[in-house]
Amino acid sequence: MLNVSVVSPEAVLYEGTTDSVVAPAFDGEVGILTGHAPMLALLGKGVLRLGGGAQKFNVEGGFLQVVDNAVRVVTEKASPAV
């Protein structure tokens, strides 16, 4: 499982565990599963999906960090997606 946190300047939008993360990097989507290599990516504008779409957030800018099955998303702007 991945430990995930999604943070914007206004609030912590999500803290918990999930089995997958799909994020809108500035140059295309990136998928993260358990055991992913350490990574740092700039975010673009799009939908961040956790657990195959169980949780979705509209994000714009910021970065994503993956280290030891921990995924940290720090975004400039975020809101829950429908």
C-alpha cells in the first residue's frame, strides 16, 4: 500500500493509504504503484486519481514526490473532483 498525502495552501485534502496514484505531470500522466522507485515530478493541470478513481482531485501546479511507498502531492491549487 501507498501512504498518500495531498496538500494545498488552503488545506490537507487527503491523508491515507491507497493501492495506486495517477497524477497529471507537466508532460503527461504518471502512474505510481507500491514499490515505485524514488521520484520527483512537476505537476501540470488535471485530475489526480487515487485508488483507481475512488478519490479524485482537480490539481494545478506543484509537485509529486515518491519515497519508500510514500507519495506526497503538494499543489498550488486543488479541489475535489466529481
